[in-house]
Amino acid sequence: MVSQSTSHQRASRAFEEHHFRVLRGIAICCGLLLVHAACVIKFGVRGQGSFFSALMLLAEGAACATACFGASRRSGVLGRYFWRLIGLSFLIWIVAE
């Protein structure tokens, strides 16, 4: 009985941690998009606006690459290669940006 309760509590805690991590990632992504939109609206698309937009695109690309490499650590063998390839494509895009 005690072991079932302990394993249930452990599973519940793991689910809550995963749920918090997912919500934190969504909040970060939405925050980056809102800041990017605010920079474009405030500064326009010329001069400083394009510079701030490029910086925001670099931050968004870094967030995507980080998420992909994090997913590769949690995936199986085939998924690991897929997420690493997608993460590498984001890194190449960041260099091109």
C-alpha cells in the first residue's frame, strides 16, 4: 500500500514538473513573439527597427535550437537524429541571419 502511494506521488510530481516546463516554454515563446512585434510596431521596419528585429530573430532562433537539442536528449534513437538535424538547421539559420 505504501509503495503504491509513493509511486503515485512520484508520478504526480513528475507530471506537474513536465506540465510546468511546457507552460514555461510556451510563455517564453509567446513573450519573444510579443517583444518582436512591439519592436516592429515601435521602431518600424527601417533603421533601428530592422536591427532590433534581427536581434529578436536571433533570440527566437536560439530558443528553437535549444528546444530541439533538449528534445533530442529526451527522444529515442531515431528521434534523437531528427531533433539534432532540426536543431542544426536552426543553428545554420542563425549564422545566416
